[in-house]
Amino acid sequence: MPRTTQLRTYTIRPEMLDAWLALWHAEIVPLRRAHGFDMGPAWVDRERSRFVWLIAYEGADGFAAANARYWNSPERERMPLQPEDYLVDSEVREVEPA
């Protein structure tokens, strides 16, 4: 299975931006890595309350299967993070090197 890379752009509730960043670093990144994802760079646009990041997966089962395992894992279910608490909007696009 080829490598799949996603560019994710989230618009975060402005009052929740710092809390989102803390949870992303402390909870999401380690758990995603534990599930075989490569975490690329991430950026924050405070003026627009946007968070942009790259995530990739390369495995025989494919990105969708790995993503489902991540979301259904007991660790994720215990995480004090529900996207609807933080996100106003999100855009996910598959990208490839130029």
C-alpha cells in the first residue's frame, strides 16, 4: 500500500485554541505515533484561529483502516478531547510530494 499523506486544516474555537494545542501535543501526537502514523509539521495561525498539520500512514492495511483503529482504541476513547468541543470547521486533503 502506498504512503498516504493528509493535509488537515482545522478552524478552532478562538477561546479553545491554546487548550487544543496542549492536547494535540500531549495526547494526539503520541497516540497517533503509537498507531503507526507519521506526524509531520504543524502550524498555528492565531489571527484566523486555524491549525494546519500533516499526517501520513504507510501500511498494507491503508490509512482508513489505521485511522479507524486509532479512533476505536481505548486510549482514544478515554482522551479528554471531542473534536466538536474544539473545531468549528475542518478540511482534509490528500497530498503528495511535488
